[in-house]
Amino acid sequence: MEIGIYVDDEAKERGESEQTIYREGQKHSYIAEKVIGHGSFGVVYKAYESYTREAVAIKKVFFDERYKNRECEIMKELEHPNIIEYKKSFVIDGGTKEDVYLNIVMEYFPEDLKRVMDYYRNQGEKVPLFMTKVFMYQILRALAYLHGKGICHRDIKPSNLLIDPTRNIIKLCDFGSAKKIVPGEENISYITSRHYRAPELILGARYYSHEIDIWSAGVLLVELINGEAPFKGENGVDQLIEIIRVLGTPNRLQLIKMNPDFIEFKFPQVLPISWSYFFEKKVPEDALDLISNLLMYIPSHRMKPIEALMHPFFDELRASTLYSDPLNRVPNLFDFFKEEIELSSVQIIEQLVPTWYRNEELERMQKNKKAICTPSRDYEDELDKMVRDHKKKSKRSKAQTTRRRGSQYELDDQEVYARFYDTKT
Ligand SMILES: Nc1ncnc2c1ncn2[C@@H]1O[C@H](COP(=O)(O)OP(=O)(O)O)[C@@H](O)[C@H]1O
Ligand SMILES: [Mg+2]
């Protein structure tokens, strides 16, 4: 089944003619292999590119040329190891107004977290705690990046987290509900799948923020540990009752913080239960602590994703011994890139990168003698300061750092600054 000729919208925007798109007259098509997802929006196919044979996923959605497709616009903005990569988009026009589709081409990932959890559930088992850590770390890293860019995903749940099981890499997908949150601007409250929906959304809040995703991440963490989502309401109100059963009845202040416009409502008076009583089996103290910091009524009290990465729950992932055995299948969790650092802070990232990793990275880079680093403009001052500080501190004070053509540096001594820049060899 042929989906359509690949027309490169971005190449068109750059003013390139179709000739260059068809590369030496070769006809490029995406050949659909099978349908892998259905929704109210349309269909997701697994496909491959007829020329390169590269596997891709194509999400086909209705298209109205009067509006920009928000999902596509947001995806184009994102580049992160834990977010599914956007490749291209093209429109297929069937001739009538109702027959126009936007096709969003993405990298293909074979599994999703829902299927992984179902697999363990069917065996009567739970996802191992170690894998839970590997997945949750990556999910929170994606959220730190996304929220740093002002974007709220608004539909965090297992089927929107794709997995490559060979390397235990997890990537966030489905930006169909995502939105850039602007303080003071209204948003719809009927969003996020029910079991993952934050209490302020159930209470009808319209001025909520990124913390709604943190709630969903907290629910995911409990689900990974327990094999089942903690609050499984049958409808909106029932969902809130399920939350109250565990967190207790929200007090006045908590209600106001969730939704100041909320009209008085008689809630059943319930006392909170401790998370340690919630689980049937014994769950480590650090996991319980992280859960209680994510699942808080007051949105601003929920832990920020970057802080959550620093939580002792993830300390196990920072041990060098883990990475010496490839059978552990742990992806690189410390390859923070320039934009990620800019969106948080150098100090925080320094805390997240273990010393052994930093040393190995420096060793690797020093072997790569001619590494050329291109810092962003914002970092030039910071780099100058770091070079000065480093020269002061360094015993081998002949750290040779030459400034070249304004924005480029050739670094002989990579020690301090290497990890802050994209490095081309
Ligand atoms: N890039 C991809 N690689 C592999 N499977 C995907 C990909 N994108 C989506 N899918 C599959 O299609 C399903 C639906 O896609 P999604 O974007 O989540 O749409 P919906 O709005 O219906 O939830 C996902 O749950 C996943 O199983
Ligand atoms: Mg989805």
C-alpha cells in the first residue's frame, strides 16, 4: 500500500524546487506496512521509505489549511533523546475539502509502555524496580526539557511512551494534546486520559500549568511499581473520589490552589493514607518519598522534573558498574546537551552527571584531539569566565584555548568546558 509521494514541506519553504525533492528523478514514496494505531484523529501506520528502506511511523490526521496543525508545529520544535523524532510532514489532497490529510512522519519505535506493562501483568509479575527507574528517569528528563520550553504534553500515559526494548530507551510521543502554556491564558480542562488526570483538571481549572504532567508521571510511577494505576475512577467525579481515598480530602487551601473558581462541594471526609500502606509489597523508602512528592494536591508543590532526576531513587542509575555490563541495557542517561543545560542550569546538570562519566567523557574527548566546539552566543561570556577560572585552578595552567572567528573555539584542553558544547570532530 502506497501512502503517497513524499513532498518535503520544509524544502518547499526554503524555496527549493520539486526536482531536488525527488532526488535525481527518483520517486520517493512511503510504503505502508500496517496500521499500528487508531484514534479519533485518524490512523498511525508503520511504513518504510521506498528509497532508503528506513522504517518510520506516519500519523495521518485531518488537515484544514486555514489552521496550523499544532501537533506538527510543536513536534518540529523538539529535539531530545527521549522525545520521538519528527522527520517530515506532507499533505495528501484527495480532491474534496473533507479528503485532505496531513501526514506526520516520525522515527519508528517498536514497543510502548502499555504493552510492556501488560506483558508483565500477564505473567503475574511487576515491571522490575530497576527498569522502572530507567524508564521514569528518561520520562522526567523529557518533561524537564518540554516544560523548560513552555510546552505541556497534557496526555502522559503508557501508550504515549514508546520503547526500544533492545536498549531500554523510552520516548514520549503523541503531541496531539500538547500546548504551549502561557500564564494568564485559559486552557481547556477536559484533557488528559482519566486515570492520569490531575485533580485540578477534574475540578475544572482553566489556568493550570505544566504540573498536570507531573501528576501523570507520579501516577505512572505507582503503576509501574504496583502493576496497576492507583486511581481508577469510572467517570470524572469518581476519579476524584479515588484520589481522595488515598490522599485524603483536600483542605480549603488545597482546593483554592487547584482551582480558585471552584464552587463549594461537599466531599466525603477521608484521612490520607501513607503510601507505604497503599502497596501490598514492601516498597523502598526512596520510591515512596518520590511518589509523595509528585502526587501532591497543590500543583506548585509537586517536584519539578529536573529536581526529581536528582532524587535518591535514581542514585542507583549513577553507578559506573552498571554501564560496564552491556547486558544491563542502560542507555546513556548523562548526555545532556546544550539546550537542555540552558533550560535548567549548569549547577543542576553538574549534580546530575556523575564524576566517573565526566572523566570518561573528557578522556574520550582528549583522544579526539581536534575537537571543535561551537558554543551558543549566551555561553560565550560563561565560557570566558570558565576558561579564566580553570586557568587559575589548573596546575597545568597552559590550558590552550584559542578563540577563532568570533563564535568558534578550538580547545586543546577540553577539561572543564567539553560537556557544554556540541562537538564536531
Ligand atoms: N513513532 C511511532 N512509532 C511506533 N508506534 C507509534 C509511533 N507513534 C505512534 N505509534 C503508535 O500509535 C498509537 C497511537 O498514536 P498516538 O500518536 O498516540 O495517537 P492517539 O492520539 O490516537 O493517541 C501509539 O499509542 C503507538 O502505539
Ligand atoms: Mg496516544
